[in-house]
Amino acid sequence: MKRIFLSFADEDAARVKRLVPLFSGSGYELDYYSGSLPGDFDSPQAREIKRALGEMIIKCNVAVCLVGENTHRSKWVDIELEKNRNKGNRIIAMALKGTVEAVLPKAIQEENLRFYPWDPQRLKELITEEPVKLFKNAYSF
């Protein structure tokens, strides 16, 4: 079973909350942090949130970054995507409904990932499809 971690900027939380029902009954489970995020990354509260995010991400195998106009400014999105990347989770970048242009978060740029316009049906397809595996030295024995 696929387990998805949703990554999004704190300012887009209300928009994302309206999208959560799209994921119900779809054959996969969903994780995301729904509390407010502190601006001070070194505070005890921030350290606890980072730990909680790490525990959620460990259970997931796909990350969906829902990108709004200012998602690239979120240090929390950067942390979430980096943790997903370090774990080897597949990352899907899709615009939030109504987002026409956006600067992509650092990890998405570094991995040169495709950025999809908002399309809930396509998102479901992307989540369920298996990534193409590339093998080094496929012809050597």
C-alpha cells in the first residue's frame, strides 16, 4: 500500500485541507503535519515538530509537494522534502488549484523534477504508478 506525505507551505494549509477528501478511499494512506509551524527552527517546539515529521516520513514512500505561489520560501517544505529525498521517497510536485506560476522549492529544482499543473486525476495516477527503475551496468555480468 502506498503511504503519501503531503508537503505544503503553512500559508496554504486551508487550501490543502479542502483537498484532503480527494485522497480518501483511494487505496493509500495520507500523512501531513496539520499544526501551525513556528518560525524559529531552533526552538524546542520546532525540534519536536522536526522529529514528528521524520517519524511520519519514515512510514511513507511517496511525497506530494503541493506548490503555491510562495512555497519556495518555506523552510519547513525544504526540511520535509530533504527528509523524503534522504529516505529515497518518490517526490511529486503539483501546483495547488489556482496556482499558475510558482518558483519551485530547492529540492524539486535540484532533482530537476517535473512540475505538474493542478489535476486531481493525474495526481492519483502519479501516486499509483511505479517509478521507472534505472539499472547501472545492466548488460554486465
